[in-house]
Amino acid sequence: MAEEIKVKVGTKTEKTGEGAKGSPTPQGGDVSGQAIASQATVCPYCGAVNYLLVDTEVYSWYECWNCGGIFAA
């Protein structure tokens, strides 16, 4: 049985504070001991799936890898 993947839909927003760019593929690497979670989020502008390293202590917005739209996760 395949593992279920949950995808969140982003919310359109303006740039304020720090931001990060989404990726079309999941990010690898060891984030052991850090409060970072990987999340699949759909861009509210173009519908592209963005894989984000979500850290609410640092990032307040994300930029879509496909269209460049700015959204909150």
C-alpha cells in the first residue's frame, strides 16, 4: 500500500519579513535537532506543488519555483 502524501494549499500574501523559495522536488539532507519540517504546498497562483522547508521562526513567506508567486504556507 502506498504512503499517503498530504498537500496544503498556500495563501496569497505580500512580502514581509524573511522568505524562501520552493522547490519542485523534495529537499534532502539531515535536519536532525532542528525545528524544520518538509511540506508539500500547492501555489495559490498557478497550482504547482512546492516542496518547502517550513520554519515558522524564520520564514513568513515562500516564492513559487514555477511562477514566482508569493504565498504563506
